[in-house]
Amino acid sequence: MRASDLLERLRSMPIGAPMEFKKIRDEIHEEHERATTTEERVTLLKIFTTVMDRVERSGLSPDDLEQLRAARLQDYRLLLVRESLIGENVSPDILFEVTEREIAAVGWHQMTTFARPL
């Protein structure tokens, strides 16, 4: 499966249909590991954000919502770091490019929220 296939599958789900978000999250991570282009990785980040936003709005208890948000932040950071790897090492140049792209996409204020320690 590719990022575009996952996106199409999610788009074809009926509105209000139950979402197996843990399975989708796992698929996003698997596809992100296989992604070979920035476009694919950006698509997967957008899917991740959309799915997690929906789960956050699904009426979780305050404790569950807090745990979800912590896991979401860890996942987001993992996806960005994974994108910056060359072999097993983080490339500072790639990490800088990824960070600049994400700041441009979400704005500086929201990005500083992501940067907070857990």
C-alpha cells in the first residue's frame, strides 16, 4: 500500500463510520518507513493529523484524552525524526528542512506547543 492508497481508503469511508485509529496509526507508521518522497511523507503526516484530530473529538475521557495527546506528540516527533535519518543517524540538514516545512505548515505558535517537553 502507498500513502495515496491509504488516503483513498480513508476518504471512501462513510461519514460517521467507526475508525480503527490504532490500526490506521500503525499503517501510517509502516507507510512512512517505506516512503521514498517528501510528498508521500507529507501526505502521511496530514493523514495522521486528520485521524488524530478526529479521535480527539470523539468524546474521550479527560484521562484518555491526555494519554492520547501525549502519544500523538511522541508519534509526530518520531515521524519527523525518521524522515531526517540517513541510515541510523539524524542528518541535521534534513532535520532543519523538515522543521522549516512543519513550521511553515502549522505556524510558529503551534510548533512551539509541539516542542514542549512531555
